[in-house]
Amino acid sequence: MSSTGASADGSSHNSPDEQRLFVGGEWVTPDGGHYAVADPATEETVGWAPEASRDQVHAACAAAREAFGPWSRTAPGERAAILARASDIVRSRLVPYAGLAQAETGATTGTARAMQVGVAVARFRRYAQVEPAEWAIPPQINEAGPMGKAAVMGALAVRQPVGVVTCITSYNNPWANPAGKIAPALAMGNTVVVKPAPQDPLSVYRMAEALEAAGVPRGVVNVVNGRSVEVGEAAVDSPDVDMVSFTGSTAVGQRIGEVCGRSMKRQLMELGGKGAAVVLDDADLGAAVAGIGTTFSFYSGQICTAPTRVLAQRGIYDRLVEQLAAYAGRLTVGDPREAGTVVGPVISAAHRERVESYIELGRKEGAVVVAGGERPDLDRGFYVAPTLLADCGPGTRVVREEIFGPVVTVTPFDDEEEGIALANDSDYGLIDYVWSADVARAFRVARRLRAGGVGVNTVGRNMEAPFGGFRRSGVGRDCGSYALHAYSEVQSIVWPG
């Protein structure tokens, strides 16, 4: 069945049809009606998203529970084949799917195609392979005693699926983020209930269509959404749910963790970030500026891994601020569909106001606005000018709190020890960065940073490396084989040899 925002082949996102929920293999009319999804670049309606009721969310969880037994017993090769077909289907529809993603999120064309839909294709393909789910444990010689006769005990560790996984996804990437949860969860034999972000859910329904076309059995994948808080609550507190995988704010993650804790549900939490970029006095400033500058342009700063908190050693501080300001000033802000655009809009009017309030707060806290700071002169759309705040005190809110927009703060430090201390003086610890021409020095500093990942002279990622945060940036790790661990339980089988 075709549903809102796109036809079954993904060819149009301006259909007047109203999107239905995907529950138990059926496209279901939402109890709560529909709401408009706005294009953040034009403020026009992209499509009409469904508002699920609590009962419908619980029905989706029950459908996933019913489907779990057969799916968990399906041969891993058959599950992998479905993921491979889904990857091929999404790839074949890349242009229309990217058009919808662009309309929902305001991403530039290159970002929508390569980093949103393109990454989703790659993630489905990555988990469309069968990896060993068991491994031998070295035998142990046991002496005779209360536990039995003397024996050589063999052991096997086996990955088992967790069960029903609720996947709550972020608005900044409605393709890569859900795919990064759904694909490894399905590969391990779990069933899923996906609750997309309310700002841009239509893309996730296109993903469900692709999985349906790929042959995923009824109830294995379910998608329900809505603006009401009770939709997310129902997806977390359902007794049919065994695990919650969440990407979003630390505050919401804490509330989810409290609910999961009451029934001991597994959690995978990828939460906020305030990435420190430690730029040492021997750094290649051109490379550092280019890396840090991605914060302004990539998703318009709406990315938790961005190096938004720059710590610059005093010997290069003035030059770094000058070059970052010049970089920000060269960026073209505007319609993300135009070829020359580098910085598109933020997700909504409310979020624009939030980001702008932080810029004003920075002024009040004594920061110097050396680039941006004013709303771009555009007739429509939720735009924020790339903004650089210099001379920021380490205790100020703009330095300590996640702004989630095209805003970078810069704070000076004297020596390496101070730089490390300032980087670690944070509630967050997702990904930090170090720039130094001396690789040994850079690695020495990197190992002392309290973050789940550290980029040395790069903001690039290795997608097989474990991803997750320290402190309030999350719980657990995913990506590569680590995601297979995240969406599985480990069972030990022991026998006398």
C-alpha cells in the first residue's frame, strides 16, 4: 500500500495522501489523526504524519512480540538476504528518497543523498552478512568437589537476540540513524518497533516500505509515531518490549532510563555531546579550521559529534579565531536545493529560537561574536548564520551546554595539562578531537580525554569503530560488530569434556 509523502516507488513526497502507521504488516489509520510536516527551508507542508494512540503503539509492540519467535529462528543467511534486498531497494530509489529527506530536514542535496540515504544503504548492506554468533571458551580442568566429579569443562559463548527492541530515532538524520538501529537488530534476530522523531517521520515510513518489499515478515518491523509524549512513553513502557535503543537528548534519555530500570530492560543510549577540539600550538591550522568548520555546515550544526567547543593554545589562539571567522563568513547560507548552498536551515522555528537564545546568552556571558550572530536576511525558512563566539570562559553556559546549531565557541589555554583538564571538564563525553603536528603528542593527549571517541587530526569516522559516549553522552556502544553485541545477549553453554 502506498502511503503519505511518497508513492510506493518513492517518486513523490507531495502526495495529498495521509501517511498511515505500519503495524503488524498492515498500513493502519492512526487514531489521533494527522499533523503537518513542515519543510524547514520553505515552511511549506511536506506531508501529513500520523498521530498514533497509546493503544496502537502497544499493538505494534504486541505484533513485534508475536513475530519474534519465528524471526529469531530464521536462518541468519535468510535474514541477511532480506537486509541485502532492502539495501538494493533503497539505493534504487535514492534520488526520490533523498528529496523527501531534504524536504523534511533541510539538508543540502549532497548531504541528503550521501550522508542520509547513502549511509542507510551502506548500513543495511553492512549487516547483510552472516558473522559468527558463537565462539569457544578455553576448557577448564575442575577438581572433584561439591559441584561434581573431576572433569574437563568445555564452554561455548553464544549471541542470542534480546527480543523486541524499541528504536527511538533522532531528527537530524531520518535515514542513517534508523538504519543503524534496525539493520543490526534484525540481523541478530530481534524484532523492532520504530518511533521516529516527530519533525521528520515520513522518511522512516519509506524505509519500512523498502523492508516490506524486501520480504521482511509481518510484525518484524513496525513504525508508529506522533507528537504526543505518550507515543514515546508507550513504546518504552510496553511489557512486550525487551530493549530500548534511543538517540536524542540527555534529558529524554534519563527519563527513558528510569522507565527501563524499573523492569530491567536493556538500553542503548546515544545522547548529547559537546565535543572538545583541542588545538595545540604546533597544529596545522588549515586542517583544524576545515575540520572544526564542518560544525557550521554539516546538518547546520545539528549533530552531537560536532567539535563545537574549541580549546586553542595561546600561541595560535588569535590566528585560529581569525581563520575560523573567515571560514564561517565564506559559507553560503540559503536554500539547500541550490547547488552553491553550504548551510541550510535548522529543523524548526522553535529550534531556531533556542539556538539564537544561546547566541544572545553568549554575548551576556562576555563572549565576543566574531562571525554571525544575526539572523540571515532570507524571506522564509528557519536559518541561523554560522556563528563564532570567541573569548568564552570555561564555566559559561555556551561552553558547557549543547546548543545543537551552527555555533562554535573558542576558549584559550596555556599548556597541554590545562587543555586536557578543560576538555574533560564537561558533563558530556561523546567525541573529542586533537590537532597537533606531533602525532605522538596528539595520541598522548587523546588517551587522556574522557570521551567515547577521539579524532586525531580529523573529524572523519571509521564506521567499524565502536561508537558511544562517556558520562551523560550515553550508555553502550554500536557500529560495526559492536552493534551486533549491543542488540544481543550472550549465553554460556557449558558441558563436561
